[in-house]
Amino acid sequence: MKNPKITHKITQGMYVLTVPGGGCVVDAVARVGSSGDQVLVAVSVAKTNHSHKLLSDNARFALSVLGEHCDPDIIKTFGFNSSKDIDKCTTCETMEISDVPVLKKSVGYMVLDKFDQIENDTHTIFIGKLIEGDILDDSAQPMTYAYYQDHKDDLAKASTTAGKTAWVCKACGYIYYGEEVPDDYICPLCGLGKAYFEKKQ
């Protein structure tokens, strides 16, 4: 393959998926049609991600649209940590809409009832019916995946613990601590393997 980074040019957006108990950063989101008067939206979530379990266990979820100038701590909190380890919704400012937390500092939000899902080996595509939504900052430009890839060094600069050998996943920014990444290691956030980890200098 000449340049797999061509996928960075796919014009999808960047979102924070939230459910009661946690959430994560996602980029594979699409409007896929409507059911009667209700809009259908799909989101793909890696099965290795703890948010996959949370979403599987809940009937409702939300998507907050990230803007180009969003607070980098949002990306660090929801992108580089597992909901098993921290309460992400108390670290970043959220509000409850239809019993689901959404980000206050976002372009806007969509709250969806789970409608259907499609399985493959590594991901589940969850399809939801839009039940509530609002624009919170109409002047903000939504962040695209391409924008994130071009600016991720500033938006998602990984902070490591001094004195420990750190390996950073080049795809999602997750940090593994240890002298070497095990050959069979799988990133708990994005599901990629050892080859995607880079030693932090």
C-alpha cells in the first residue's frame, strides 16, 4: 500500500460518545437514514473499548460534536483513558439530557435510543434513533477527522509519568508503561497491536 494515510482524508467528524458510566472519543459516525419522523445515526465502537460494554448494557447514548478549538483536556480524558479507571464525566463538564451525560463545551449534542446493531470481528456498529438534540455553539466549526490528524500533536499531546518508560499508541494516544510492549499486546482503547506503539522520548 503506497500511503494508508489516505483514510485521514475521509471527511468524517470527531465526537465524544457518552453513556451513563463513561464514554470515549469516536470518529466513525454517520447519519444513515430515518425511521418515520426520527433520524437514524450510526456509530462504530471497538469491542476492546470499555465504552463498548457500557453501550451494550444501556438502551440510550449521546454524541457530542467536537469543535476545532475544543478543550484538549476533553480529548485527553475521553480518548486516552478507560472508563474502568476514572469517572470521565466528572473530569469534564457535562449536563444530563434525557438521562444521558453530554458535554457542555461542544458544538452540540444528539441523544439517541439504540435501534439496531451490526457485528463484525472487531467492532459493533450501533444504530440509534435521534430523540433529542441541540446546537450549543453555532459559531464553532466542527472538527473533522482530517483536522484532528493534522493537529493531534497539539490537541492530544500525551503526558507521561516521569521516571517510567512509556509507549504511546500512534492511533489513539493510549499510554502503555513498561520496558517493552508485549508482542501480543492489544490497545484497550482502539484495538490495535504492538506495531502502533511508539516509545516516548
